[in-house]
Amino acid sequence: MKLYKIFEEKNGKLYNLFHGMVAGDREVEIGVEYQNRDKMIRDGGNNRYYRSGIHAHYDVKFTKEWLKRFDSTNRHIYICEGEVREDKATSDGKVSLCDKITILHKYEMENN
């Protein structure tokens, strides 16, 4: 399934936001398949527990709006391919939790 995910670009490298996707490491690469480490985790916003998953968005309009929350100019949307397990129950329903995701390429904002 086609998904959208925001990553941070710094010094020519790509980083997941907030925490690591694999073994605690935030650095990621295009073309690599990443797999969720299935465990119970706590949501930072409301302190509720939920089953972990790689966060991604299936709605590009929502992702563009979400990107506006950051004042940093080094965060960008990337197109990914992923396996959605479920929508994140502790969000507004537009965030999906994935068991697998592959980063394909940067989303070109000016064309869309």
C-alpha cells in the first residue's frame, strides 16, 4: 500500500522522527525494508498503551498538514510502501501502524 511518512534530513542522511525504527537507531535508508519490533508502548500525548507499529499516513493532504506542525525546514514527506496492520487508536484515525515499510523516494511538494 502507498503511504506517506515524514523524515528529517540532516548532513545528507535521513532520520526517523522522535525515536529509532530499528534497534533504537533513527537513521534510515531509501530502499530498505524496515520491520516493526512488536511490543506494547506508551503514547506520548495521552499516556495510553498501544501495540507498536511504524507510523505512516495514507492521506497525503493530512501528511502535508502534519508537516506544518514543525518549524524545521529539514523535515520532508517521503513516499513509502507498507503493510498496514491497523489505524492507531490513540490518534485521530489518519495514522496507520505498519508492520513493514520501505522508503521509496521523496515526495515532490511543488507538483502536488
